[in-house]
Amino acid sequence: MAHLWIRGEGGWGAKRLNGAAADLAGIAICRSPEVESNPASRAPARLIRVDAGAAKIWALIAPNDAGVRVNSRPVSAGLRVLADKDEIRVGGEVRYFSTETLAAVEPFPAADRPVYCGRCRQVIEAGSAAVCCPGCNIWYHQRAKLPCFTYAEKCTFCDHATSLNSGFVWIPEGD
């Protein structure tokens, strides 16, 4: 699940990007004094999710003359495909895009072939409680009788912490 990091009074906070699109709330994008005086003509920057098979790709769409920059570079042709930890800046406002996900127990989605647990090697049944490791995308059982994901402190394959409330590994630094 992608997030947009926003700096508030208490520091950086992550806003989950749900759905297929999100406005960059709190960032005024005005191309000229005439546009600024007419709020109806403002063209906001938007984040758009594109599903490319199993991958979820996010893009930033903004008018060419809006002054939006990603990693200090202008958004060419009004479109920029985002990568993890990209800095998005308009004027003095800064946001960071992140693709980091948190470990969460969820119903295992149906698959076209058997998927085996990363720890016990038993088949994970569709709809059963499971966790997909955020570090390597290996699935594990996670229920009372088979707590495979939280069995050890780290993932068997990638050393990602297996605590279900460990929080984000990466948080933006500075202003």
C-alpha cells in the first residue's frame, strides 16, 4: 500500500493512498496571478494508480507550468511515474511518496496455483488468515494454531521484522 508522507506539527505522518487517485491536498498549484485569483481554474496535481498486473504503479499528473517538482526536477509533459521515496515539491510544500507497506493479517487471496507458507511449507488456503511479508512478498499463515509469520523475530527469507505493529522502516528526515 502506497503512502504520502506529510509534515505536520508533530513531525512526519503517513497518509495511506486508498483507491485509484488522490489530490495532493494542501499544496496549492497556481500557474499565474490570474489563475490564483480564480480558484475554479486551478488545476491540482493528482496521484493516479495504474494496475500493471500484480504491480501497482503510481504516477503524478500536473500541469506543465504548475511548478511541481519531483526530486528537484520539473514534471516533464505533465506526467511522472513515481518511485519509492520520491520527494514531491510545490513552492515551499514538500511531500514524500513511499511504497513501503506494513505487515497486516488479511484473508489470503485466491491463487491459480497452490501457495505454500514461508515457514511451515503447508498450503495456504484461500480466505485463511495470512500475512504477506512487506520485505519479500512471501506469504505466511497467521492464525492461533499456525502463527507462522510472527513465530520468529525476522522473516525467514529477507530479515524483515515480523512484529505486526513494528511501524515503518523509512521515515523522511529533516524539514
